[in-house]
Amino acid sequence: MTPGTGSDRSLESPNPINDDIRRRPLLAGAVVLLVGCLVPPCSSYARRYEFVEAVQFSLLAAAVPALVVAGSPWRLLGLAARRPPDGTRVDVAPGRRRLMDELAHGRRRHPGTLRSAVFGSLFLVVVTLWRIPPSVNALARHPWLVGVEAVTLLVAGVGLWLELIESPPLSPRLSRPNRVALAAVSMWVVWILAYLVGLSHGSWYVAYSHQPGQGFSLAADQQLTTGTMWLAFGGAFIPVIFSNLIRWLQSEEDPDEAMQALVRLERTRGRTWGGGQTSL
């Protein structure tokens, strides 16, 4: 088995048509969340309250890309060849390959951490750029920018999540320990950004006005912003971290059992050798 593609055997279910049907609610959820982020009341309140803007950002950066990748819309969109319902192969014949089939074939032939690190770095750069004060202030003053934010976060997020979870016919290039590391780093970077906002004594985002006695205070708005981002990104990445960690640990052979098996093998060889000597 090639390192980093340990899940290739489970990439396709015995019944790929049923598997596609089971994934469609996830894709539908991604569409609902995406539309909900871009229309009122979310879009209106996101221009008035920092924590609502944080909700909008978190959904666009974490929830929507994760659901898109988990929903695996590639065959539905005609980007991957459809498979027969009576079983499937991991690879597709060259003449039937489409865009995603070619990408899946390339991933299996050239696994590695460098390409995954590039997608992870791109995601971190994009989310950081959209959380710095000039960007958030611009979003509050120019609502049309949320469309640009949505596109860039969706593209960067899908690229990251394709390195973390399966999205038939694509599978992650990384080994499970590396998936754990990539997910943890992505989550921690966002948590640090949120933590800095929560600890700030002044307003990071001056475009949001906080009038005493009207709406949320500055402290409450910033604390809700921090809590929202911690909860959203923790909810997205922690299941990936623990599921890959558990499956990796389960796949590792117990050293004690391996040593005992080696001792038993050596004893068996010794008895066979001794018996052979006696028969001479």
C-alpha cells in the first residue's frame, strides 16, 4: 500500500450509487448554509455585529467546504465517471476518465505531503487575510465584498478538506498522522486569531460601532466572536483529528503482540530444525 493513501481500499463503497445518494444531504446542507450566509437576515446582521460576521465567516471557511467535500458532488456535476451499481474498481479506464478521475489517478500515483502542505498553507493565508482588521472593516462598509470572501474561502476550504477526508473518487494523499497534524494546525491558527480578538481591550474592527445601552457591548461582541470561531472550527476539525487518530492507532500493530509472535515463530522453527536433526 502506498504511504498516504491508506484509505484507497475503502474509497468506493460496494454500491456506489447508494453511496452517492447518502452523500447528497450533505451537499444540500452546504448549499443551504451558503445561501443562508449571503442573504438576510445573516448578511444584514453581519454588517452590524462582529459575532454575526464571525458566524458568517466560520460557515464559509469551515462548514460549507467540509460539507461540499463530504457530499462528493463530482459525479452529479459530470466531473467524474459514473460507476456501475454492482461493484467498482478503484481506478477508471483511461478512456472513461474525467477531470476528477484524472486527479484521483494522479493522487494515487504521486502521493506526498508537499502538495498537501501547499493547500494547507493556502487555506491559512486566506482565512488570515479575511480576519485582519482592514478586511473585516471593508466587509462591514462594502457588503458586496462578501461574495469575494465566499468564493475565496470556498476554494481554499475545498482544497484543504480534500486533503483530510474522502470525496469519491478522490482520497486524501496524506497518511493519517499527517492528516491529524494538518487539521490541528488549521484549527489552532484560527483559534489563535479568535483568541487575540477576545483578549483585546480595544476594538479590532472599528467599522462596528458599539453605543452604550444599544445592542451588544464591545466586550460582549468580541467574546461572542471568539466563542463562535472556537466552537465552529473545533466542531469541524476535532472529529477529523480524533477519527484519524483512532483509526491510525487501531491499524498499528501492538509491539508486545509482535514480539510474542516472533518468539512463537522462532520456537516453531527450532522444533522443526530439531525434528529434522533427529530423523537423520
